[in-house]
Amino acid sequence: MILPPKIRQHPRTPILPRTKPHLHPICVDPRASAASYAPHPLNSAPCRTAPFDPVAAAERDSYDDRMERLVWLHAPPLVFCEKTGQWATWWRGIRPSTGTPPATVIETRSLAACREELNGQPAAFVVLELTAANLSAVLDLLADQERLWPRAAIVVVADRSLGDWEPIVREAGALAWSTSPRRLRPLVEMACRHTALHARPYETIHAAIDASLPWRSNSTD
């Protein structure tokens, strides 16, 4: 490979493979301005440099990186209130494209246990399962939410057969409604936004470590 004298490389500098002439790092377009070129670390000749893209940089922020940062934040938990745990399983299978998911997930099996969790974590994000047996109890909890836990966010999931109850449940105070696991992604994204809104750093590193210890069960009856 013979290079022009003005851009001949040092013998120890690796020569990049030739591709298209206008994309080759050692080929300078005489019609382009000198300001559009910058030195390449592997080549003494100038080359084009791509501008910094903040959107692309944010996309490189992986799910695991966001979870690792959340360990040092005091964030509200994600509380499930359902009989079988099926909705929680479907929920865990969805990874949000943006935002930080709640680091603590608590599963309860009764509305009484859910109320206890809300009393201890008044800013929690709650997923309530509506069934034919707990219609009135769910509506009562939604009615108490604004008075007792104004910082909490409550969404409702239910079987397709209960779809006619959606306007009533929304009117009672539910932020969202879903009758299908395929439509859970908007609720997952909503939980991420809620976590980002209410997450606060721990006052000391000791408080962060104490909060991460598994002394309490993540499932209550």
C-alpha cells in the first residue's frame, strides 16, 4: 500500500483496512473544510469525528447500571396485592427501556397487608388485583388513598371478564388499568417515573447498607 508523501504513516503505526475512499480515515476530501477533520489516535492523518449524541449515550446506560445506582437511593417499593403472584411474575419479565425500576418488590396476599405496607411506605407504587370477591374493598382502598397516602400511586389489574369496571375504578382514583399481561409495559414505565420522582439518597452509607439487608420478607400474608 503506497501512500502520498504528505500523509505517509509511521512504520509502527497500524494501517487501517481500506474501505470506501470517502470513509477511509487517511483519505482527505479536498472539498471539505479543515474544521471538519480531527486527528485519529491510530493514524497521523486527519479523519472525520462523529458529534456527541446524548440520546445514544443514554441508551448505552444498561438496565444493570441503573439498578446498581438505585442501591444507594431510598426509593419507594413496588407493592403487589394479589392472590396468586401471577401478575408479579409477568411484571418482572418486562424491562423498561428508560428510567429506573423500583429496587424493592413486596408481594402481599390481602388488602389488609397492603394497607400495612402503605402505612410504612406511604409513597409506594401499588399494583392491586381486582376480583369479583374484593370489588368493594378495592374501591374503599382507592377512596382512602388521597387522604391517607397522597404520595402513593395505585394501578389496578384484573381479568378480562371485569373490563366493565374500568371507568368506575378509574373514577375511584386508580392511575391505570390493565386486563392483559401484554399491556403491562405502560404501567411498568409509570412505576419507573414514580421511583425517579420520589427516590432520595440515604443520609449515610450505613443507612444504605442497613436498608439492603434481607431482614424482612418480601412477601406478606
